[in-house]
Amino acid sequence: MKPETPASAPPQDAAQRRAVAPVICYPVEDLPAPNLALYRAARDTATKTAEVVVPPRDAKVFQVPAGHFFRITSIEGPQVGDLNLWNLHDLAERFYSGKTRALHGTHLSISDRIWSSQPFLRPIATIVNDTLDWYGFDEFGGSVHDVIGTRCDPYTHNLLAGGQYHHCCHSNLTRALADYLDCSTGEAEPHIHDVLNVFMCTGFTRDTGQYFMKASPVRPGDYLEFFAEIDLLGALSACPGGDCSSEHSSDAAACYPLLVEVFTPDKRALQGWSQPPVNGYDRTHGV
């Protein structure tokens, strides 16, 4: 956060320096574009084959085979969710929110992709439908489905407010993964990573640049849907902040469950599609 009163006097050419036009860090025109027409045609053939209900202030794990679809839906009231994704067969490959943000922007929607961590760095899921894509960016600079927040966690809660709160999304995801792996929370916790904040409405204040949240526009029936590019293990936490209109890490906010559904397309519907290969960099690092 920049100081309200700078300690340094502006130089004579301050206005000129500020007027320099920005350059996009990662131009994406040469990235392979997802074949949304193929995905949508395949989706039309799909039938539901699994579902998981995520209870309020808790998390659940789910699996999605490559070439299948999964949908996250608000079912009883406005609720945001924190999503982690891993390669089902290798937890070292997981959702890389920072690179996803650098490639697609602060908030995601249709045709944006979920990228995995280095050294794999490949698309592991693609957003194919979003009933909140109408929201865009509001007058405050807020939008939905961000990759800028890190997930609410008990460590930051303890730092700012004291106490031992155990239903932050970080802890929810840790418990759910520990149950799935049949291991201790200490063994599971290092696998928990920065999230896609599904349905959460966030941005940065224009005066101080601080991360903000506001009431999510999500309503029951709204959903975000993905195509799994590889075999995925997912974990979703129904945030203890509910719609995040006032606070998170709270037992006071109204919270609701979220629904995760998996859909299996006809085997013939994805002819010509293949799983993305891992990144082609040779990993020699100049040695």
C-alpha cells in the first residue's frame, strides 16, 4: 500500500514518467486457443455421473477424468467457494494462480484456462460456461471469479484478530485433502495452494490499491463450468464468509452449501482432442 504522503519529492519529469504507456507482460495471441465449439458439442452429449455437496464452512474433494466436465453451482443461497486443483496422479502438479492471473487477468470467465505449476505449466482445465459473465467489471473495479486472493487462512486470522479459527478455507481444504489421502493434516497442508475464488466479487481500491471484497452477485442456480484437460483431483471449500458481503473467517455470516457435478460426454464427441503435453522447456537452466 503506497503512503498517502510520499517521502520523496517528485522529480521535474514526474508527469512524463507517469504518462508512459503500459505494455502487456504476457501477450497471449500465440497461445493455443481452446476449441470451445468442440467442447460445447461434447457437453451437449454429456450425462451426469457424479456429484458432491460441499457443506457450509467445510470442504470436499472430488475427481474429474480428463475429457469430462465439472460444474460448481450455488444451490441454496449466495455463497462463494475456494477451489484447488491437482493432477490426480501427481500432486506436485497443481493450479498455479499467479501464472493464470498473468496470462488471463485478475478475474476469469469463459475460454480462460487454469494453468498448472512449473515445471509442468500447461492448461489443466478450461472454463466453458459462466452464468455470471454478464457482471463484467463494476464501478468499483470489482468482478467475479478472481485469482488474486490467496484463500482465507487461520494464520492471517490469528495475526489480525487473534484466536484459533478452524473453518477458514485453508483449514477446510487441508482437512478434506487429509481425509482423501488418509494422512495427517500436517502432511496434507503443504499441498494446499492459492485458489480460484469461485463466485467471489473482488478488486483493488483505486486510492490505496487494497484488495477488497463485496457482496457476490451469485444466486441459486448460477454456476461455473469447466472442461478437464487432464485427470483432476479437486477440492472446494464453501467459504465461512458466505457471500463475502461483510467479513470472512466468521461464524456469523449466512453460509450455504455448494454443489459440484461431473458430466461424462459420449466417447465419440471428442475426436481429435488430446490432453495437453507438459511444458517443452528442457529444464537445463543454462547449465
